[in-house]
Amino acid sequence: MDKYYIIKKVKYNFPHEHFKHSIMDELEYDLKTASERLVAYRTINDNEDVSFHIQEVDARAVSKKEVA
């Protein structure tokens, strides 16, 4: 089953335009849950310099944490 991240993108204009991307909650979601949370984040966001999108997790790039 595919997993997805919710990515937050923040636009900065000083000293020049650039962007910062971060993973919300650092959690992986199924597509339904990610979509629901994406709608919620977009609904409560009132900052035009902040946007959200869904990104599929690349299983080859993600290392699993060891369980103690």
C-alpha cells in the first residue's frame, strides 16, 4: 500500500525569493487520510505564502527506524 507525506511549502521574499519545504507531522499517511488532512490544512491556512501538497513516499529513500 502506498504511503504519502503532506508537504508544507513556505515562500520567503527576503533577501531574495526562496522556498522552504517541510514534512508535516513527520508521519506517513494512506491516500485517503493524507487527502483529508490536506483539505484541513488548506482550510485553516490564511497565509498566502504557505501552501500544502501531497507527496508519495519513495520507499527506497526512506530508512526504517530500528525498534528497540
